[in-house]
Amino acid sequence: MRRLIICLMLAAASMTATTMASAVPAHATAEDRQAPAPVHYRTARIDGLDIFYREAGPAEAPVVLLLHGFPTSSHMFRNLIPLLADRYHVIAPDYPGYGQSAAPDRGTYAYTFAGAADIVDKLMIHLKAKSYAMYVMDYGAPVGYRLALKHPERVSGLIIQNGNSYEEGLKEFWDPIKAYWSDGSDKSREALSSLVTLETTKFQYTNGMEDVSRISPDNWVHDQALLDRPGNKDIQLDMLYDYRTNVPLYVDFQRFFRERKPPTLIVWGKNDYIFPEAGAHPYLKDLPDAELLEEKLDVAAPLINDFLDRNVAKK
């Protein structure tokens, strides 16, 4: 559930040409206008699956791992990646069943958050990334936090965009999903089918936005095309059912925050219906030094770069 309401609309398409141009001085010379770092589109064979990932930036630079949400893919980061890749090694994978990664039949492959975290872990090992700052968004939060529980020493920092780790963040939107968790019935499962329709996909981009004209319709058209692939609806419903396994781990995620105290920047949308603002503030109990930013669109990319420069690049 993607809250592009928040300052990371740059994750989808809201980092507009105007916003990006603002980083260039008004009277910049040709020499000042450096071309963005090229993005490479790669595939690695992990556990017999083709796992797609976007990669950019100097190979020897500190790694920033971007973990996407539902119902999108690493595509959501396409505008952010060049803004970080001038001095960071950026890696943005697609989980199995998402984006350009393999989507095996659910009869032969179990779609779970534990499985997604394991795939990302093995990809990072394959890429010889020994430490990384994680940008976690929506589904990316439990994927990334599961990864952090496996390798807490590898996490150099966190950027959290509407990624829940507290029960305060599971409000009324989650009631029909909790009903499915409770009974696992076909009826409760089918009641969630609307969550993979074009109407809901568009809603996730536009609900709560002050200026919808800044959101390209290409976003929901792209995402819906992938959701409409044969069998993908059931993959998404499997993942929604498995989300229940993340909730008992919240206490472990919170212990990781308290004990490791990774440098953390939190960016959250006040109008997020799916992961509401109530899920943001509890982080400050366990991460009292975290920097919390709400509802600031055009300042996001500079703040993220500044945060990484202060907390990750220096290490």
C-alpha cells in the first residue's frame, strides 16, 4: 500500500522536472549540469528464480538498499535512484511476483514476507554488499526489518516511508484483512479482491494528495498491468494473508530499534488511510533521535541526501 502522499512521491513520479531542476543553479553552466548517474537493469539467479534489480552509483560507495511496497516494484524508485547515485551505490530489487522478477506458480512457490526477505538477503550476499542503509516503504518495512533481524550489524541507517512496525498503525483499513487472517476463508479472501483493482491502485496514488496533477497516470497504469497478469491477483492475496506473520515480529523489530539505534529518517504522509500517521510516532519511543518529516514534498530528496551524508557516507 503505497503512500505517495508523502514526501517520497519522488519514489513514483512526483519528483517532477521542476523539483529536479531546482537542484541546478539558475545560471548554471554546461559544466555544472552534470548528467545523472546511469541506471543498470540487471537480473540475478537466486534460489532458481530470476530476481530483477536496478543498480546505480559507484561500486565502492556506501550501499543504499531500496525496498518497495504494494502493489508496485522497484519502478517506484526510478526517479529517486539518480538523485542518490552520484555518491551512493543504490540497489533496488523486485520481490518474487513483483515487477520484472520471476513470478512462479503459487502451487510451487510460497509467497511470504519471510521468503521475500530471504531472497533480498541472498541477493545482497550475491552482490557482496556487507552493509547498507535501507529505505523501507510499505511492504518493504517488514521485508527490511526481517533482514535487519538476520544481520543487525549490516544496517547502517534507516529511511522509513509509511512502513509500519507498531499495532497503532493498523487501523480500520485493516479490519477486513484481519478478518481474513482470523478465518482464512475463501469468503474473506474474495472480499479483498477490490484491493487489486484499477480503482484501488489509482486511489493509492491520489488519495490525500493536494495536487493530483503532479501524479502521472502512468504510475497506476503500469502497476495495474502487472497486477492483471494471470495468477498475480492470487499472489497478492497470498501476501496479504501472510502479512499476519509480521505482526508478532513487531516486538522484535522494536527491540532492534532500541538496541541498535540505527540513524533513522522517517517520512510519513498525514493523509495515509492504509498506514496512518498514528503508526509513525511510536517509532520515536524506540528511536528518540530519529528525524521525523511529515507532508513535505519538495524537500524530500535533499533531506535524504543530507541524512545519508551525515550518517552513512562518513562511516
